[in-house]
Amino acid sequence: MTVASVLTGCNGLPQGKASTSPAAKAGGAAAKKTFRLGEAGPLQESQKLNSQDARFTVTPLEVHTGTDADMQNSGLQKDDKDGPQIPVFVWSTLTHKSGTPMELGDMDNDLMIRTDSGLRMRALIVMMGSAKWANCPPTQSTKTLGPGQSEKVCTAFLIPAGQKPAAVELFRGYHAEPAEWPVTGG
């Protein structure tokens, strides 16, 4: 049996406030909010104590909507209270820019999917067991990248069946709107 959790509740993100992070104060790409898939997002600062001087970028490349068959073959136990769900797979490149080496799992944990209904979903967290996806291998979350290194990873999200991914978003703290990459097709 595999038990998973999907974190939601991100709809209260602040709107229109300026960030106080050094990257946002620098202006330019850090102040930009909307990006094309394949375009690197703003420079991010590590929030982890052991790599607090690390800087990195996240570049969402592709977004693919899975099927009911993907869900059935994943090994996840269905939770009736959540209703029918389908997976969404986001392929991204994580690039360590400077500072202390950091783990891959610390670089993409602020990614979200916003659906066409405005619902924001965080990445799937598997509590017990594992989920298997045919076209989305698990990320080696403890793999460490140093300055100049990058890794292409896949992140799985679950959204309510019948909805479509509208954008990949990157949470940038409570004082800034998320960076977003609109999705066409899916």
C-alpha cells in the first residue's frame, strides 16, 4: 500500500507586493513575473541552514498531463475524499549557480501547478511506499549539485480530474507573487 499527500492551500499567496530578497532588489529578471517554458526563472536563495549561501535557478521545460491509467498503475491508494485525480508531470532543469553545494530535493520544493480553475497544487509527497510513473522517474533528492552543475528532473503533481494545468508557478516567499510559466496544451 502506498499513501500520498497533496498539499494545497496556496491560494492565499500575496498579490502585488514587492519582495525584500536581495535577488528581487537587484531588479531585471528577478522582478520579472512571467516566463516561457524553457526560460530560467529568477535566481533563488537556499532556505536551508546548511546551504544558506547557495543560489540556484529552476527552469520548467515541459508539462504533461497524465491519464487515469497512469493513476491506476502508480501504486497510489485512492482517497475518496479527494475525488478523482490525474497526474501532471513537470520536467525542469535545476541549476546551481553559486555558494555551498545543495541537494536536488531542496531546489524544486517551491514548484506548484495552477489549474485552469485557479487551484494551486504542490508536488505530490508520498508518505509510505512509492509512486511509480511510466514517464516520470523519481528524482534522486539527496544528490548534491555544486556551482555550475545542473540536473533535469521530473516532479509529479495531482490535480482534480477534469481540470487542466494552466501554469507552473514558483513560490518566492510571502512578499512576492510567484514566478509563472503559462502552459499551453498540457
